Amino acid sequence: MKQGLKTVFPQIADIPVERKWAGRIAVTPEMMPHLYEPAPGILAGLGYSGRGIAMTSVMGRTLSAKLLGAPAADLPFPILPVTPIPFHGIASRLIPMAAPAMTLRDRFESLTNGI
């Protein structure tokens, strides 16, 4: 991250990073949030794909509308069935390796492209 900041913003290269955040995000295949109703009257909105700040307000209004009786056809998100994630066992073991692999790729590109 620090090297990327220095590359993009060389004028701040000498300013120390005071705070940083890291965490997992829920990403859906469509990169759109999902609305589930696993049982009547129980709703779940999730999978904001890194856009949670903006999308949770829309989902909150959607959940409220549904709970207040709005027909599913009037909602901005379809109500989806809860289904297993294909290859979840394999994917859950491989995904943690993605970030280190991308870091190595970035370093390799920097070396080969002279950046």
C-alpha cells in the first residue's frame, strides 16, 4: 500500500501513514447485494462487494419496505433463494492466497516495467 501511494502521489511520500484498515468483504458473483428471505418475515441483505456504505442505505429502505408489506415485484433487489456456494470448500482455502499472490504479481510488474 505504501509503495502504491508513493507511486500515485509522490508529493506525500514522506508523510507517514497514521491509520490503516484491512478486513474481509462479501463479494457476490454479480457484484450486487443479495436480498434473502430464509423464512417468512426473516430478511437478510448482504454481499455489498465493497460498496457497503452506499448500498446499505438502499438495502435498508428495501428491507423496511418489504417488512411493511411491499410486494416483491416493487423492490429494487429480487428476493433470492439461499443456495450453497459452488466449490465453497476449495474456494475458501484458495482465496486467502489471492492477496499475497497479487502482491507478488505487482512487485514483478514493477521490476519488469521499471516502476
